[in-house]
Amino acid sequence: MKSGFHISLMGWNKFLRDQEEEYNIYVPVKKDVAIDYDLINNCSLPSIIYNTPKPVTPLKLFFLPVKENVTLESTGSVRKNVIVGTPACDLAALGILDEMYLTPPFIDSYYKMRRDNTILIGTDCYDLLEHCHCTTYGIKPYPTQNHDISLSVIDERAYIHINTDKGEAFLEGVNKVDEPVGLNEEDVELIHSKRQHTRDRLDKKNVQLPGYKETGELIKDSDDAIWEKYAKACVSCGACTAICPTCTCFLMIDRPGFEKIRQLDACQYPGFARIAAGEDHLKDLTDRFKNRYLCKYVWKAEKFDSIACTGCGRCIETCIGGIDKNELFMELASIVEAE
Amino acid sequence: MITDDNIYKPFRVKVESIVDESPLIKTFVLRPEHDFSFKTGEFIELTLDGIGEAPFTPSSSPLEHEKIEVTVMKTGYVTDRLHAIEAGEVLGIRGPFGRGYPLDKFYGKEVVILGGGCGFAPIRSLMYNLIAEKDKLKKVILCYGAKTPEDCIYKPFVLEIRKIDKFKVYRSVDHADETWEEKEGVVTVLLDDLDVDIQNSVAVVCGPPVMMKFGTMKLLELGYKEENIYLSMEKNMSCALGKCGHCMMGDYFVCKDGPVFSYDEIKDYPNIWM
């Protein structure tokens, strides 16, 4: 944490809107059914909601659009994005994306360009949704990684922590809207207690849910029966992967002129693993259903340093079959316990 | 070797000639717009403009830098259309990618190579390399199987290597005809009377998944150690960069961590032969 200050919430929002000339400023806004990001010039300042989980759109889509031509030359100057109000689960999800897309020798220049040109303003969660379970997987419900600035809004004051030089540069001129007040011990304690309160609530709510590594072990040792049971409600729609902040599997599509399109794909779709001669180890729906959890909790857990499930709970919220993976894992845990 | 900052962008190659190897298999002789090198067993992504891209392991010698040969079986959307093109066409290449054959582990050994159908393609490239390094090898035995005599590919190449000291080629076909003077039966029958010191031997298997499975089982039965059996795995390598996820096999991206694996590296993963 480099340094911090607080200003009035009104002043902060005004500051953000003033930056619209230079940046695309995305803020979390209450929509009909949920919170989602919108450009700040599309919404009224009071409709911006901070410290509340969580925008429907997973952060990955700002860096890996659903469909993108990845062979066109860069168009030169790029307008920078500022994404405000990102919860810690989504910030944590960038870890594995960075490992996959920024590790030499195969650096995805499109992903890198967007990462370089984005300023991330993460926020604490002071509330939780039904399926939030970040703390179960070791993630704190406030920004600890991958953010440039962190924001805590308490009693109409915006408490700002600067985490990177990029963040510091963005905040230049913030004193024009309101006089920043340096953080004292009391402020730090206030923020800490709010954060701790959310952690306690999450820990208590998910006390029976197995942790990340433990879930991997449970999956490895599991019998087919439980997967067959839960897969009965799965229709291979792929919504869980589309909304997941760490699922980024894609399809390469060819266009004339040797152009390539990178389009979001999913292991849940039939044919995902099929090879030309016809063999397909994910032909069976139950195998595809289980594959997603093997991938997240076993294989990627072994391959990457960063976590492949951040406990955001979006896949549970979005599933039209009503499949709750946490119910599945608790059932697996109880089977093991009974044995 | 990525020639551009953009990992998705292919470079151009001109189809110099096309060789009919069998009714379903053709070899495309390609001349890249600049020198191109690969290690044997590594693969490339070949683009047919506007149609699609598919992974192939070159069948030419890795010691040749000015042209590259790719042997293609007509078996899917891209390969059907590749078979319809003519010399002069311009294709795209990305690569080379992945981990090829660990030649240093073959030195001082007797090398047994089991190939089936179009699986001869990567093996031919390997053979060129082994011929060049034959002083470092005890002997090389190639066992090759195809469905019928007319499905056997690289007939002139087989005649050539049969003349080379230390090299032997045995062939079988599932269904023989009156012209066939070699074995009849699935390719694993060739392993039955092999003159080889298994303790000082490594095996290479490349072919259709079902043949790889039974070939590997047979080699294990004969006493080969799991770590001495090298397999060219076939999965849906789409981006070839360890990103798109299509070729994941357990915690391996076959495109990046393979496509060549020793059997002990992959034996515990589900559905490796599918």
C-alpha cells in the first residue's frame, strides 16, 4: 500500500466523471435485476453502487472480449479503461489469466495491450450475495492483488489507497474536486473493522464448504454416481463458463486473408475436444460436466500458481438447471466423512 | 520460433508440389517465405486461407530448412479441402510448437518405432534425423502397419532405408492382396518376433489412437519400461499456445507440454486414448 487519503464521495464521483474526457470510466450501477458496469456518462452519479458484490460482467471480458480479430494491426492510440468497483474475487481471477496470456514466449499482445491500458480500482465488499464464498478459497473480500487503487466508501466518504504508480498518476488532480485528508490510525481501524466484519460473515456462512485444495482431493477421489446425479440437470448451455471470471477457453475461427478470430468457447459444449478422426474424450455430458471441476480444482491447481476458482458464485447464480456446485462439494465431503 | 510479435498470425508458404501417397493421404511440399527450422516431433499449425487451421507434425527432415513437407490424411473439414488444392497455392504456418522426440535419450540404444497409417508422417521426420545420427545408435527397427497394401505410404522411402546399415523395416497390412509379400495382421504382430535387447531399447509409437493403445500395451507386455515408451499424442490442438484449452489432457496442454510424452507421464490421466 503506497499511500492513502479520503475525500467526499460526491467529490470522488465528480473526479471520476471529469476523467471521462481522457478515459473510459466504468462504474458499478444498479440495473433491473443486478449490479453491472456501465460507462459513467451513461448513468447518474447517485446510481453508482460501491462496496456491494458484484457486477454481473466478469472482469475477464474487459481483457478477452467474447469475439475478437487477433490478426489485425493495432490501430495506434488506444483509449484507456478505468474499471471502478471491481470486487476482490475478480481481481484474484486476473492472476491465472496473466499466467496464461502473459507468460513468454507466447504473450497474447491483445490481452497485454488491454492490461497495460487499464486502471483497476478495486473495492471492499461490505455486503454479500447468497453464493459468495471467496474466503473459503483463501481470498479476502477486499483488494489485495492486481489493483492499482482500492476504494472503501464509508459514511459518504471515499477512502482511497494507492497501490501502483499507474494508480498514482490517475489520481493526479483529485485535489481539484475536494481537499484530500490523509488517513489516520482511526480511519485505518474503521476500514479494517468493516473488512473484518465481511470476512467473519463469509466464514460463518460457508463454514461447511471444503477449501480449494480439499475440494480438489474430493473430486479426485470421487465416484461417478455423484457426477451423474448432478449432471442430470445440466443442458450443456455453457453459461457457467461464460460468466466465470477464470474460464477463457476459446475457439480459433479463420477468415479470408489469413485472419484469425479468437472466440470464447467452453468445454461444456459438445465437440469441444473432438479430433478430426472422431475421437472425443468429452463426448459424454457427464464427462464434460465433471471436466470443468477437474480443470478448476485439480489440473489448473497443479499447473498454475494462481487460483482457478475465486468463489464468486456466479456459476451457481446463472445455472438454468439450478446446479449448485457448493452443494455438490458438501455432499462429496459428507460422503467421505461417512466412510 | 515466432517470427512476429503476434502469436496468432501465420506466415506464408507456397505449395511447391503435391505427392499422392495413398488414396487418402497426400504430402504437400511447402516453401516458406523465409528459412524455417523445427526439431523432429514438434508440430505446426497449417492454415488454408479462410477455411481453417489444423495441427500437423512435419514429415520432412528437420535438417532441411528451405522446404518443409506435411503429410495429410483426408479426414475432416480442413483436410478434405486441403486435398482439393493444387501446387502454387499459398498456405499459412504458425510454429513450430511443442516438445518433440528426446533424441539424446535414444543415443546408444536400440530404437523400435511402431507406426500406423498416417502416423508414419512424424516418424519419417524422425527417421531422417536418426539416419543422420546413426553412428550414435545401436540399431533402428521400424514396424509399420496400414489397412491395405495401397494404404502403405512412403514406399520409395522404405526402399531407401532398407538399404541402410543398422536400419530395418517390417511392415504389415490388415488385409493383404496377392501382391503383398510382407506380414498380414494388425501392426502389433510385427512385435512378436523382434530381435531386440529390450533392456537397452526405447520405443516410439505414432498412429491412430486405438493402435497407440494396443501398441503401448504390447510393448509393456514385452518388458519395456513405461518411461522408455514415447507417444505422439493426438488431441485437438487448436491455438498451439497453451491457451485455448481444447487439447487439455489432465494438467497437460498437449500442444505445449507434448505432443510427445513418455507413457509414464500420461498413463494416469483419464481417456488418453480417446
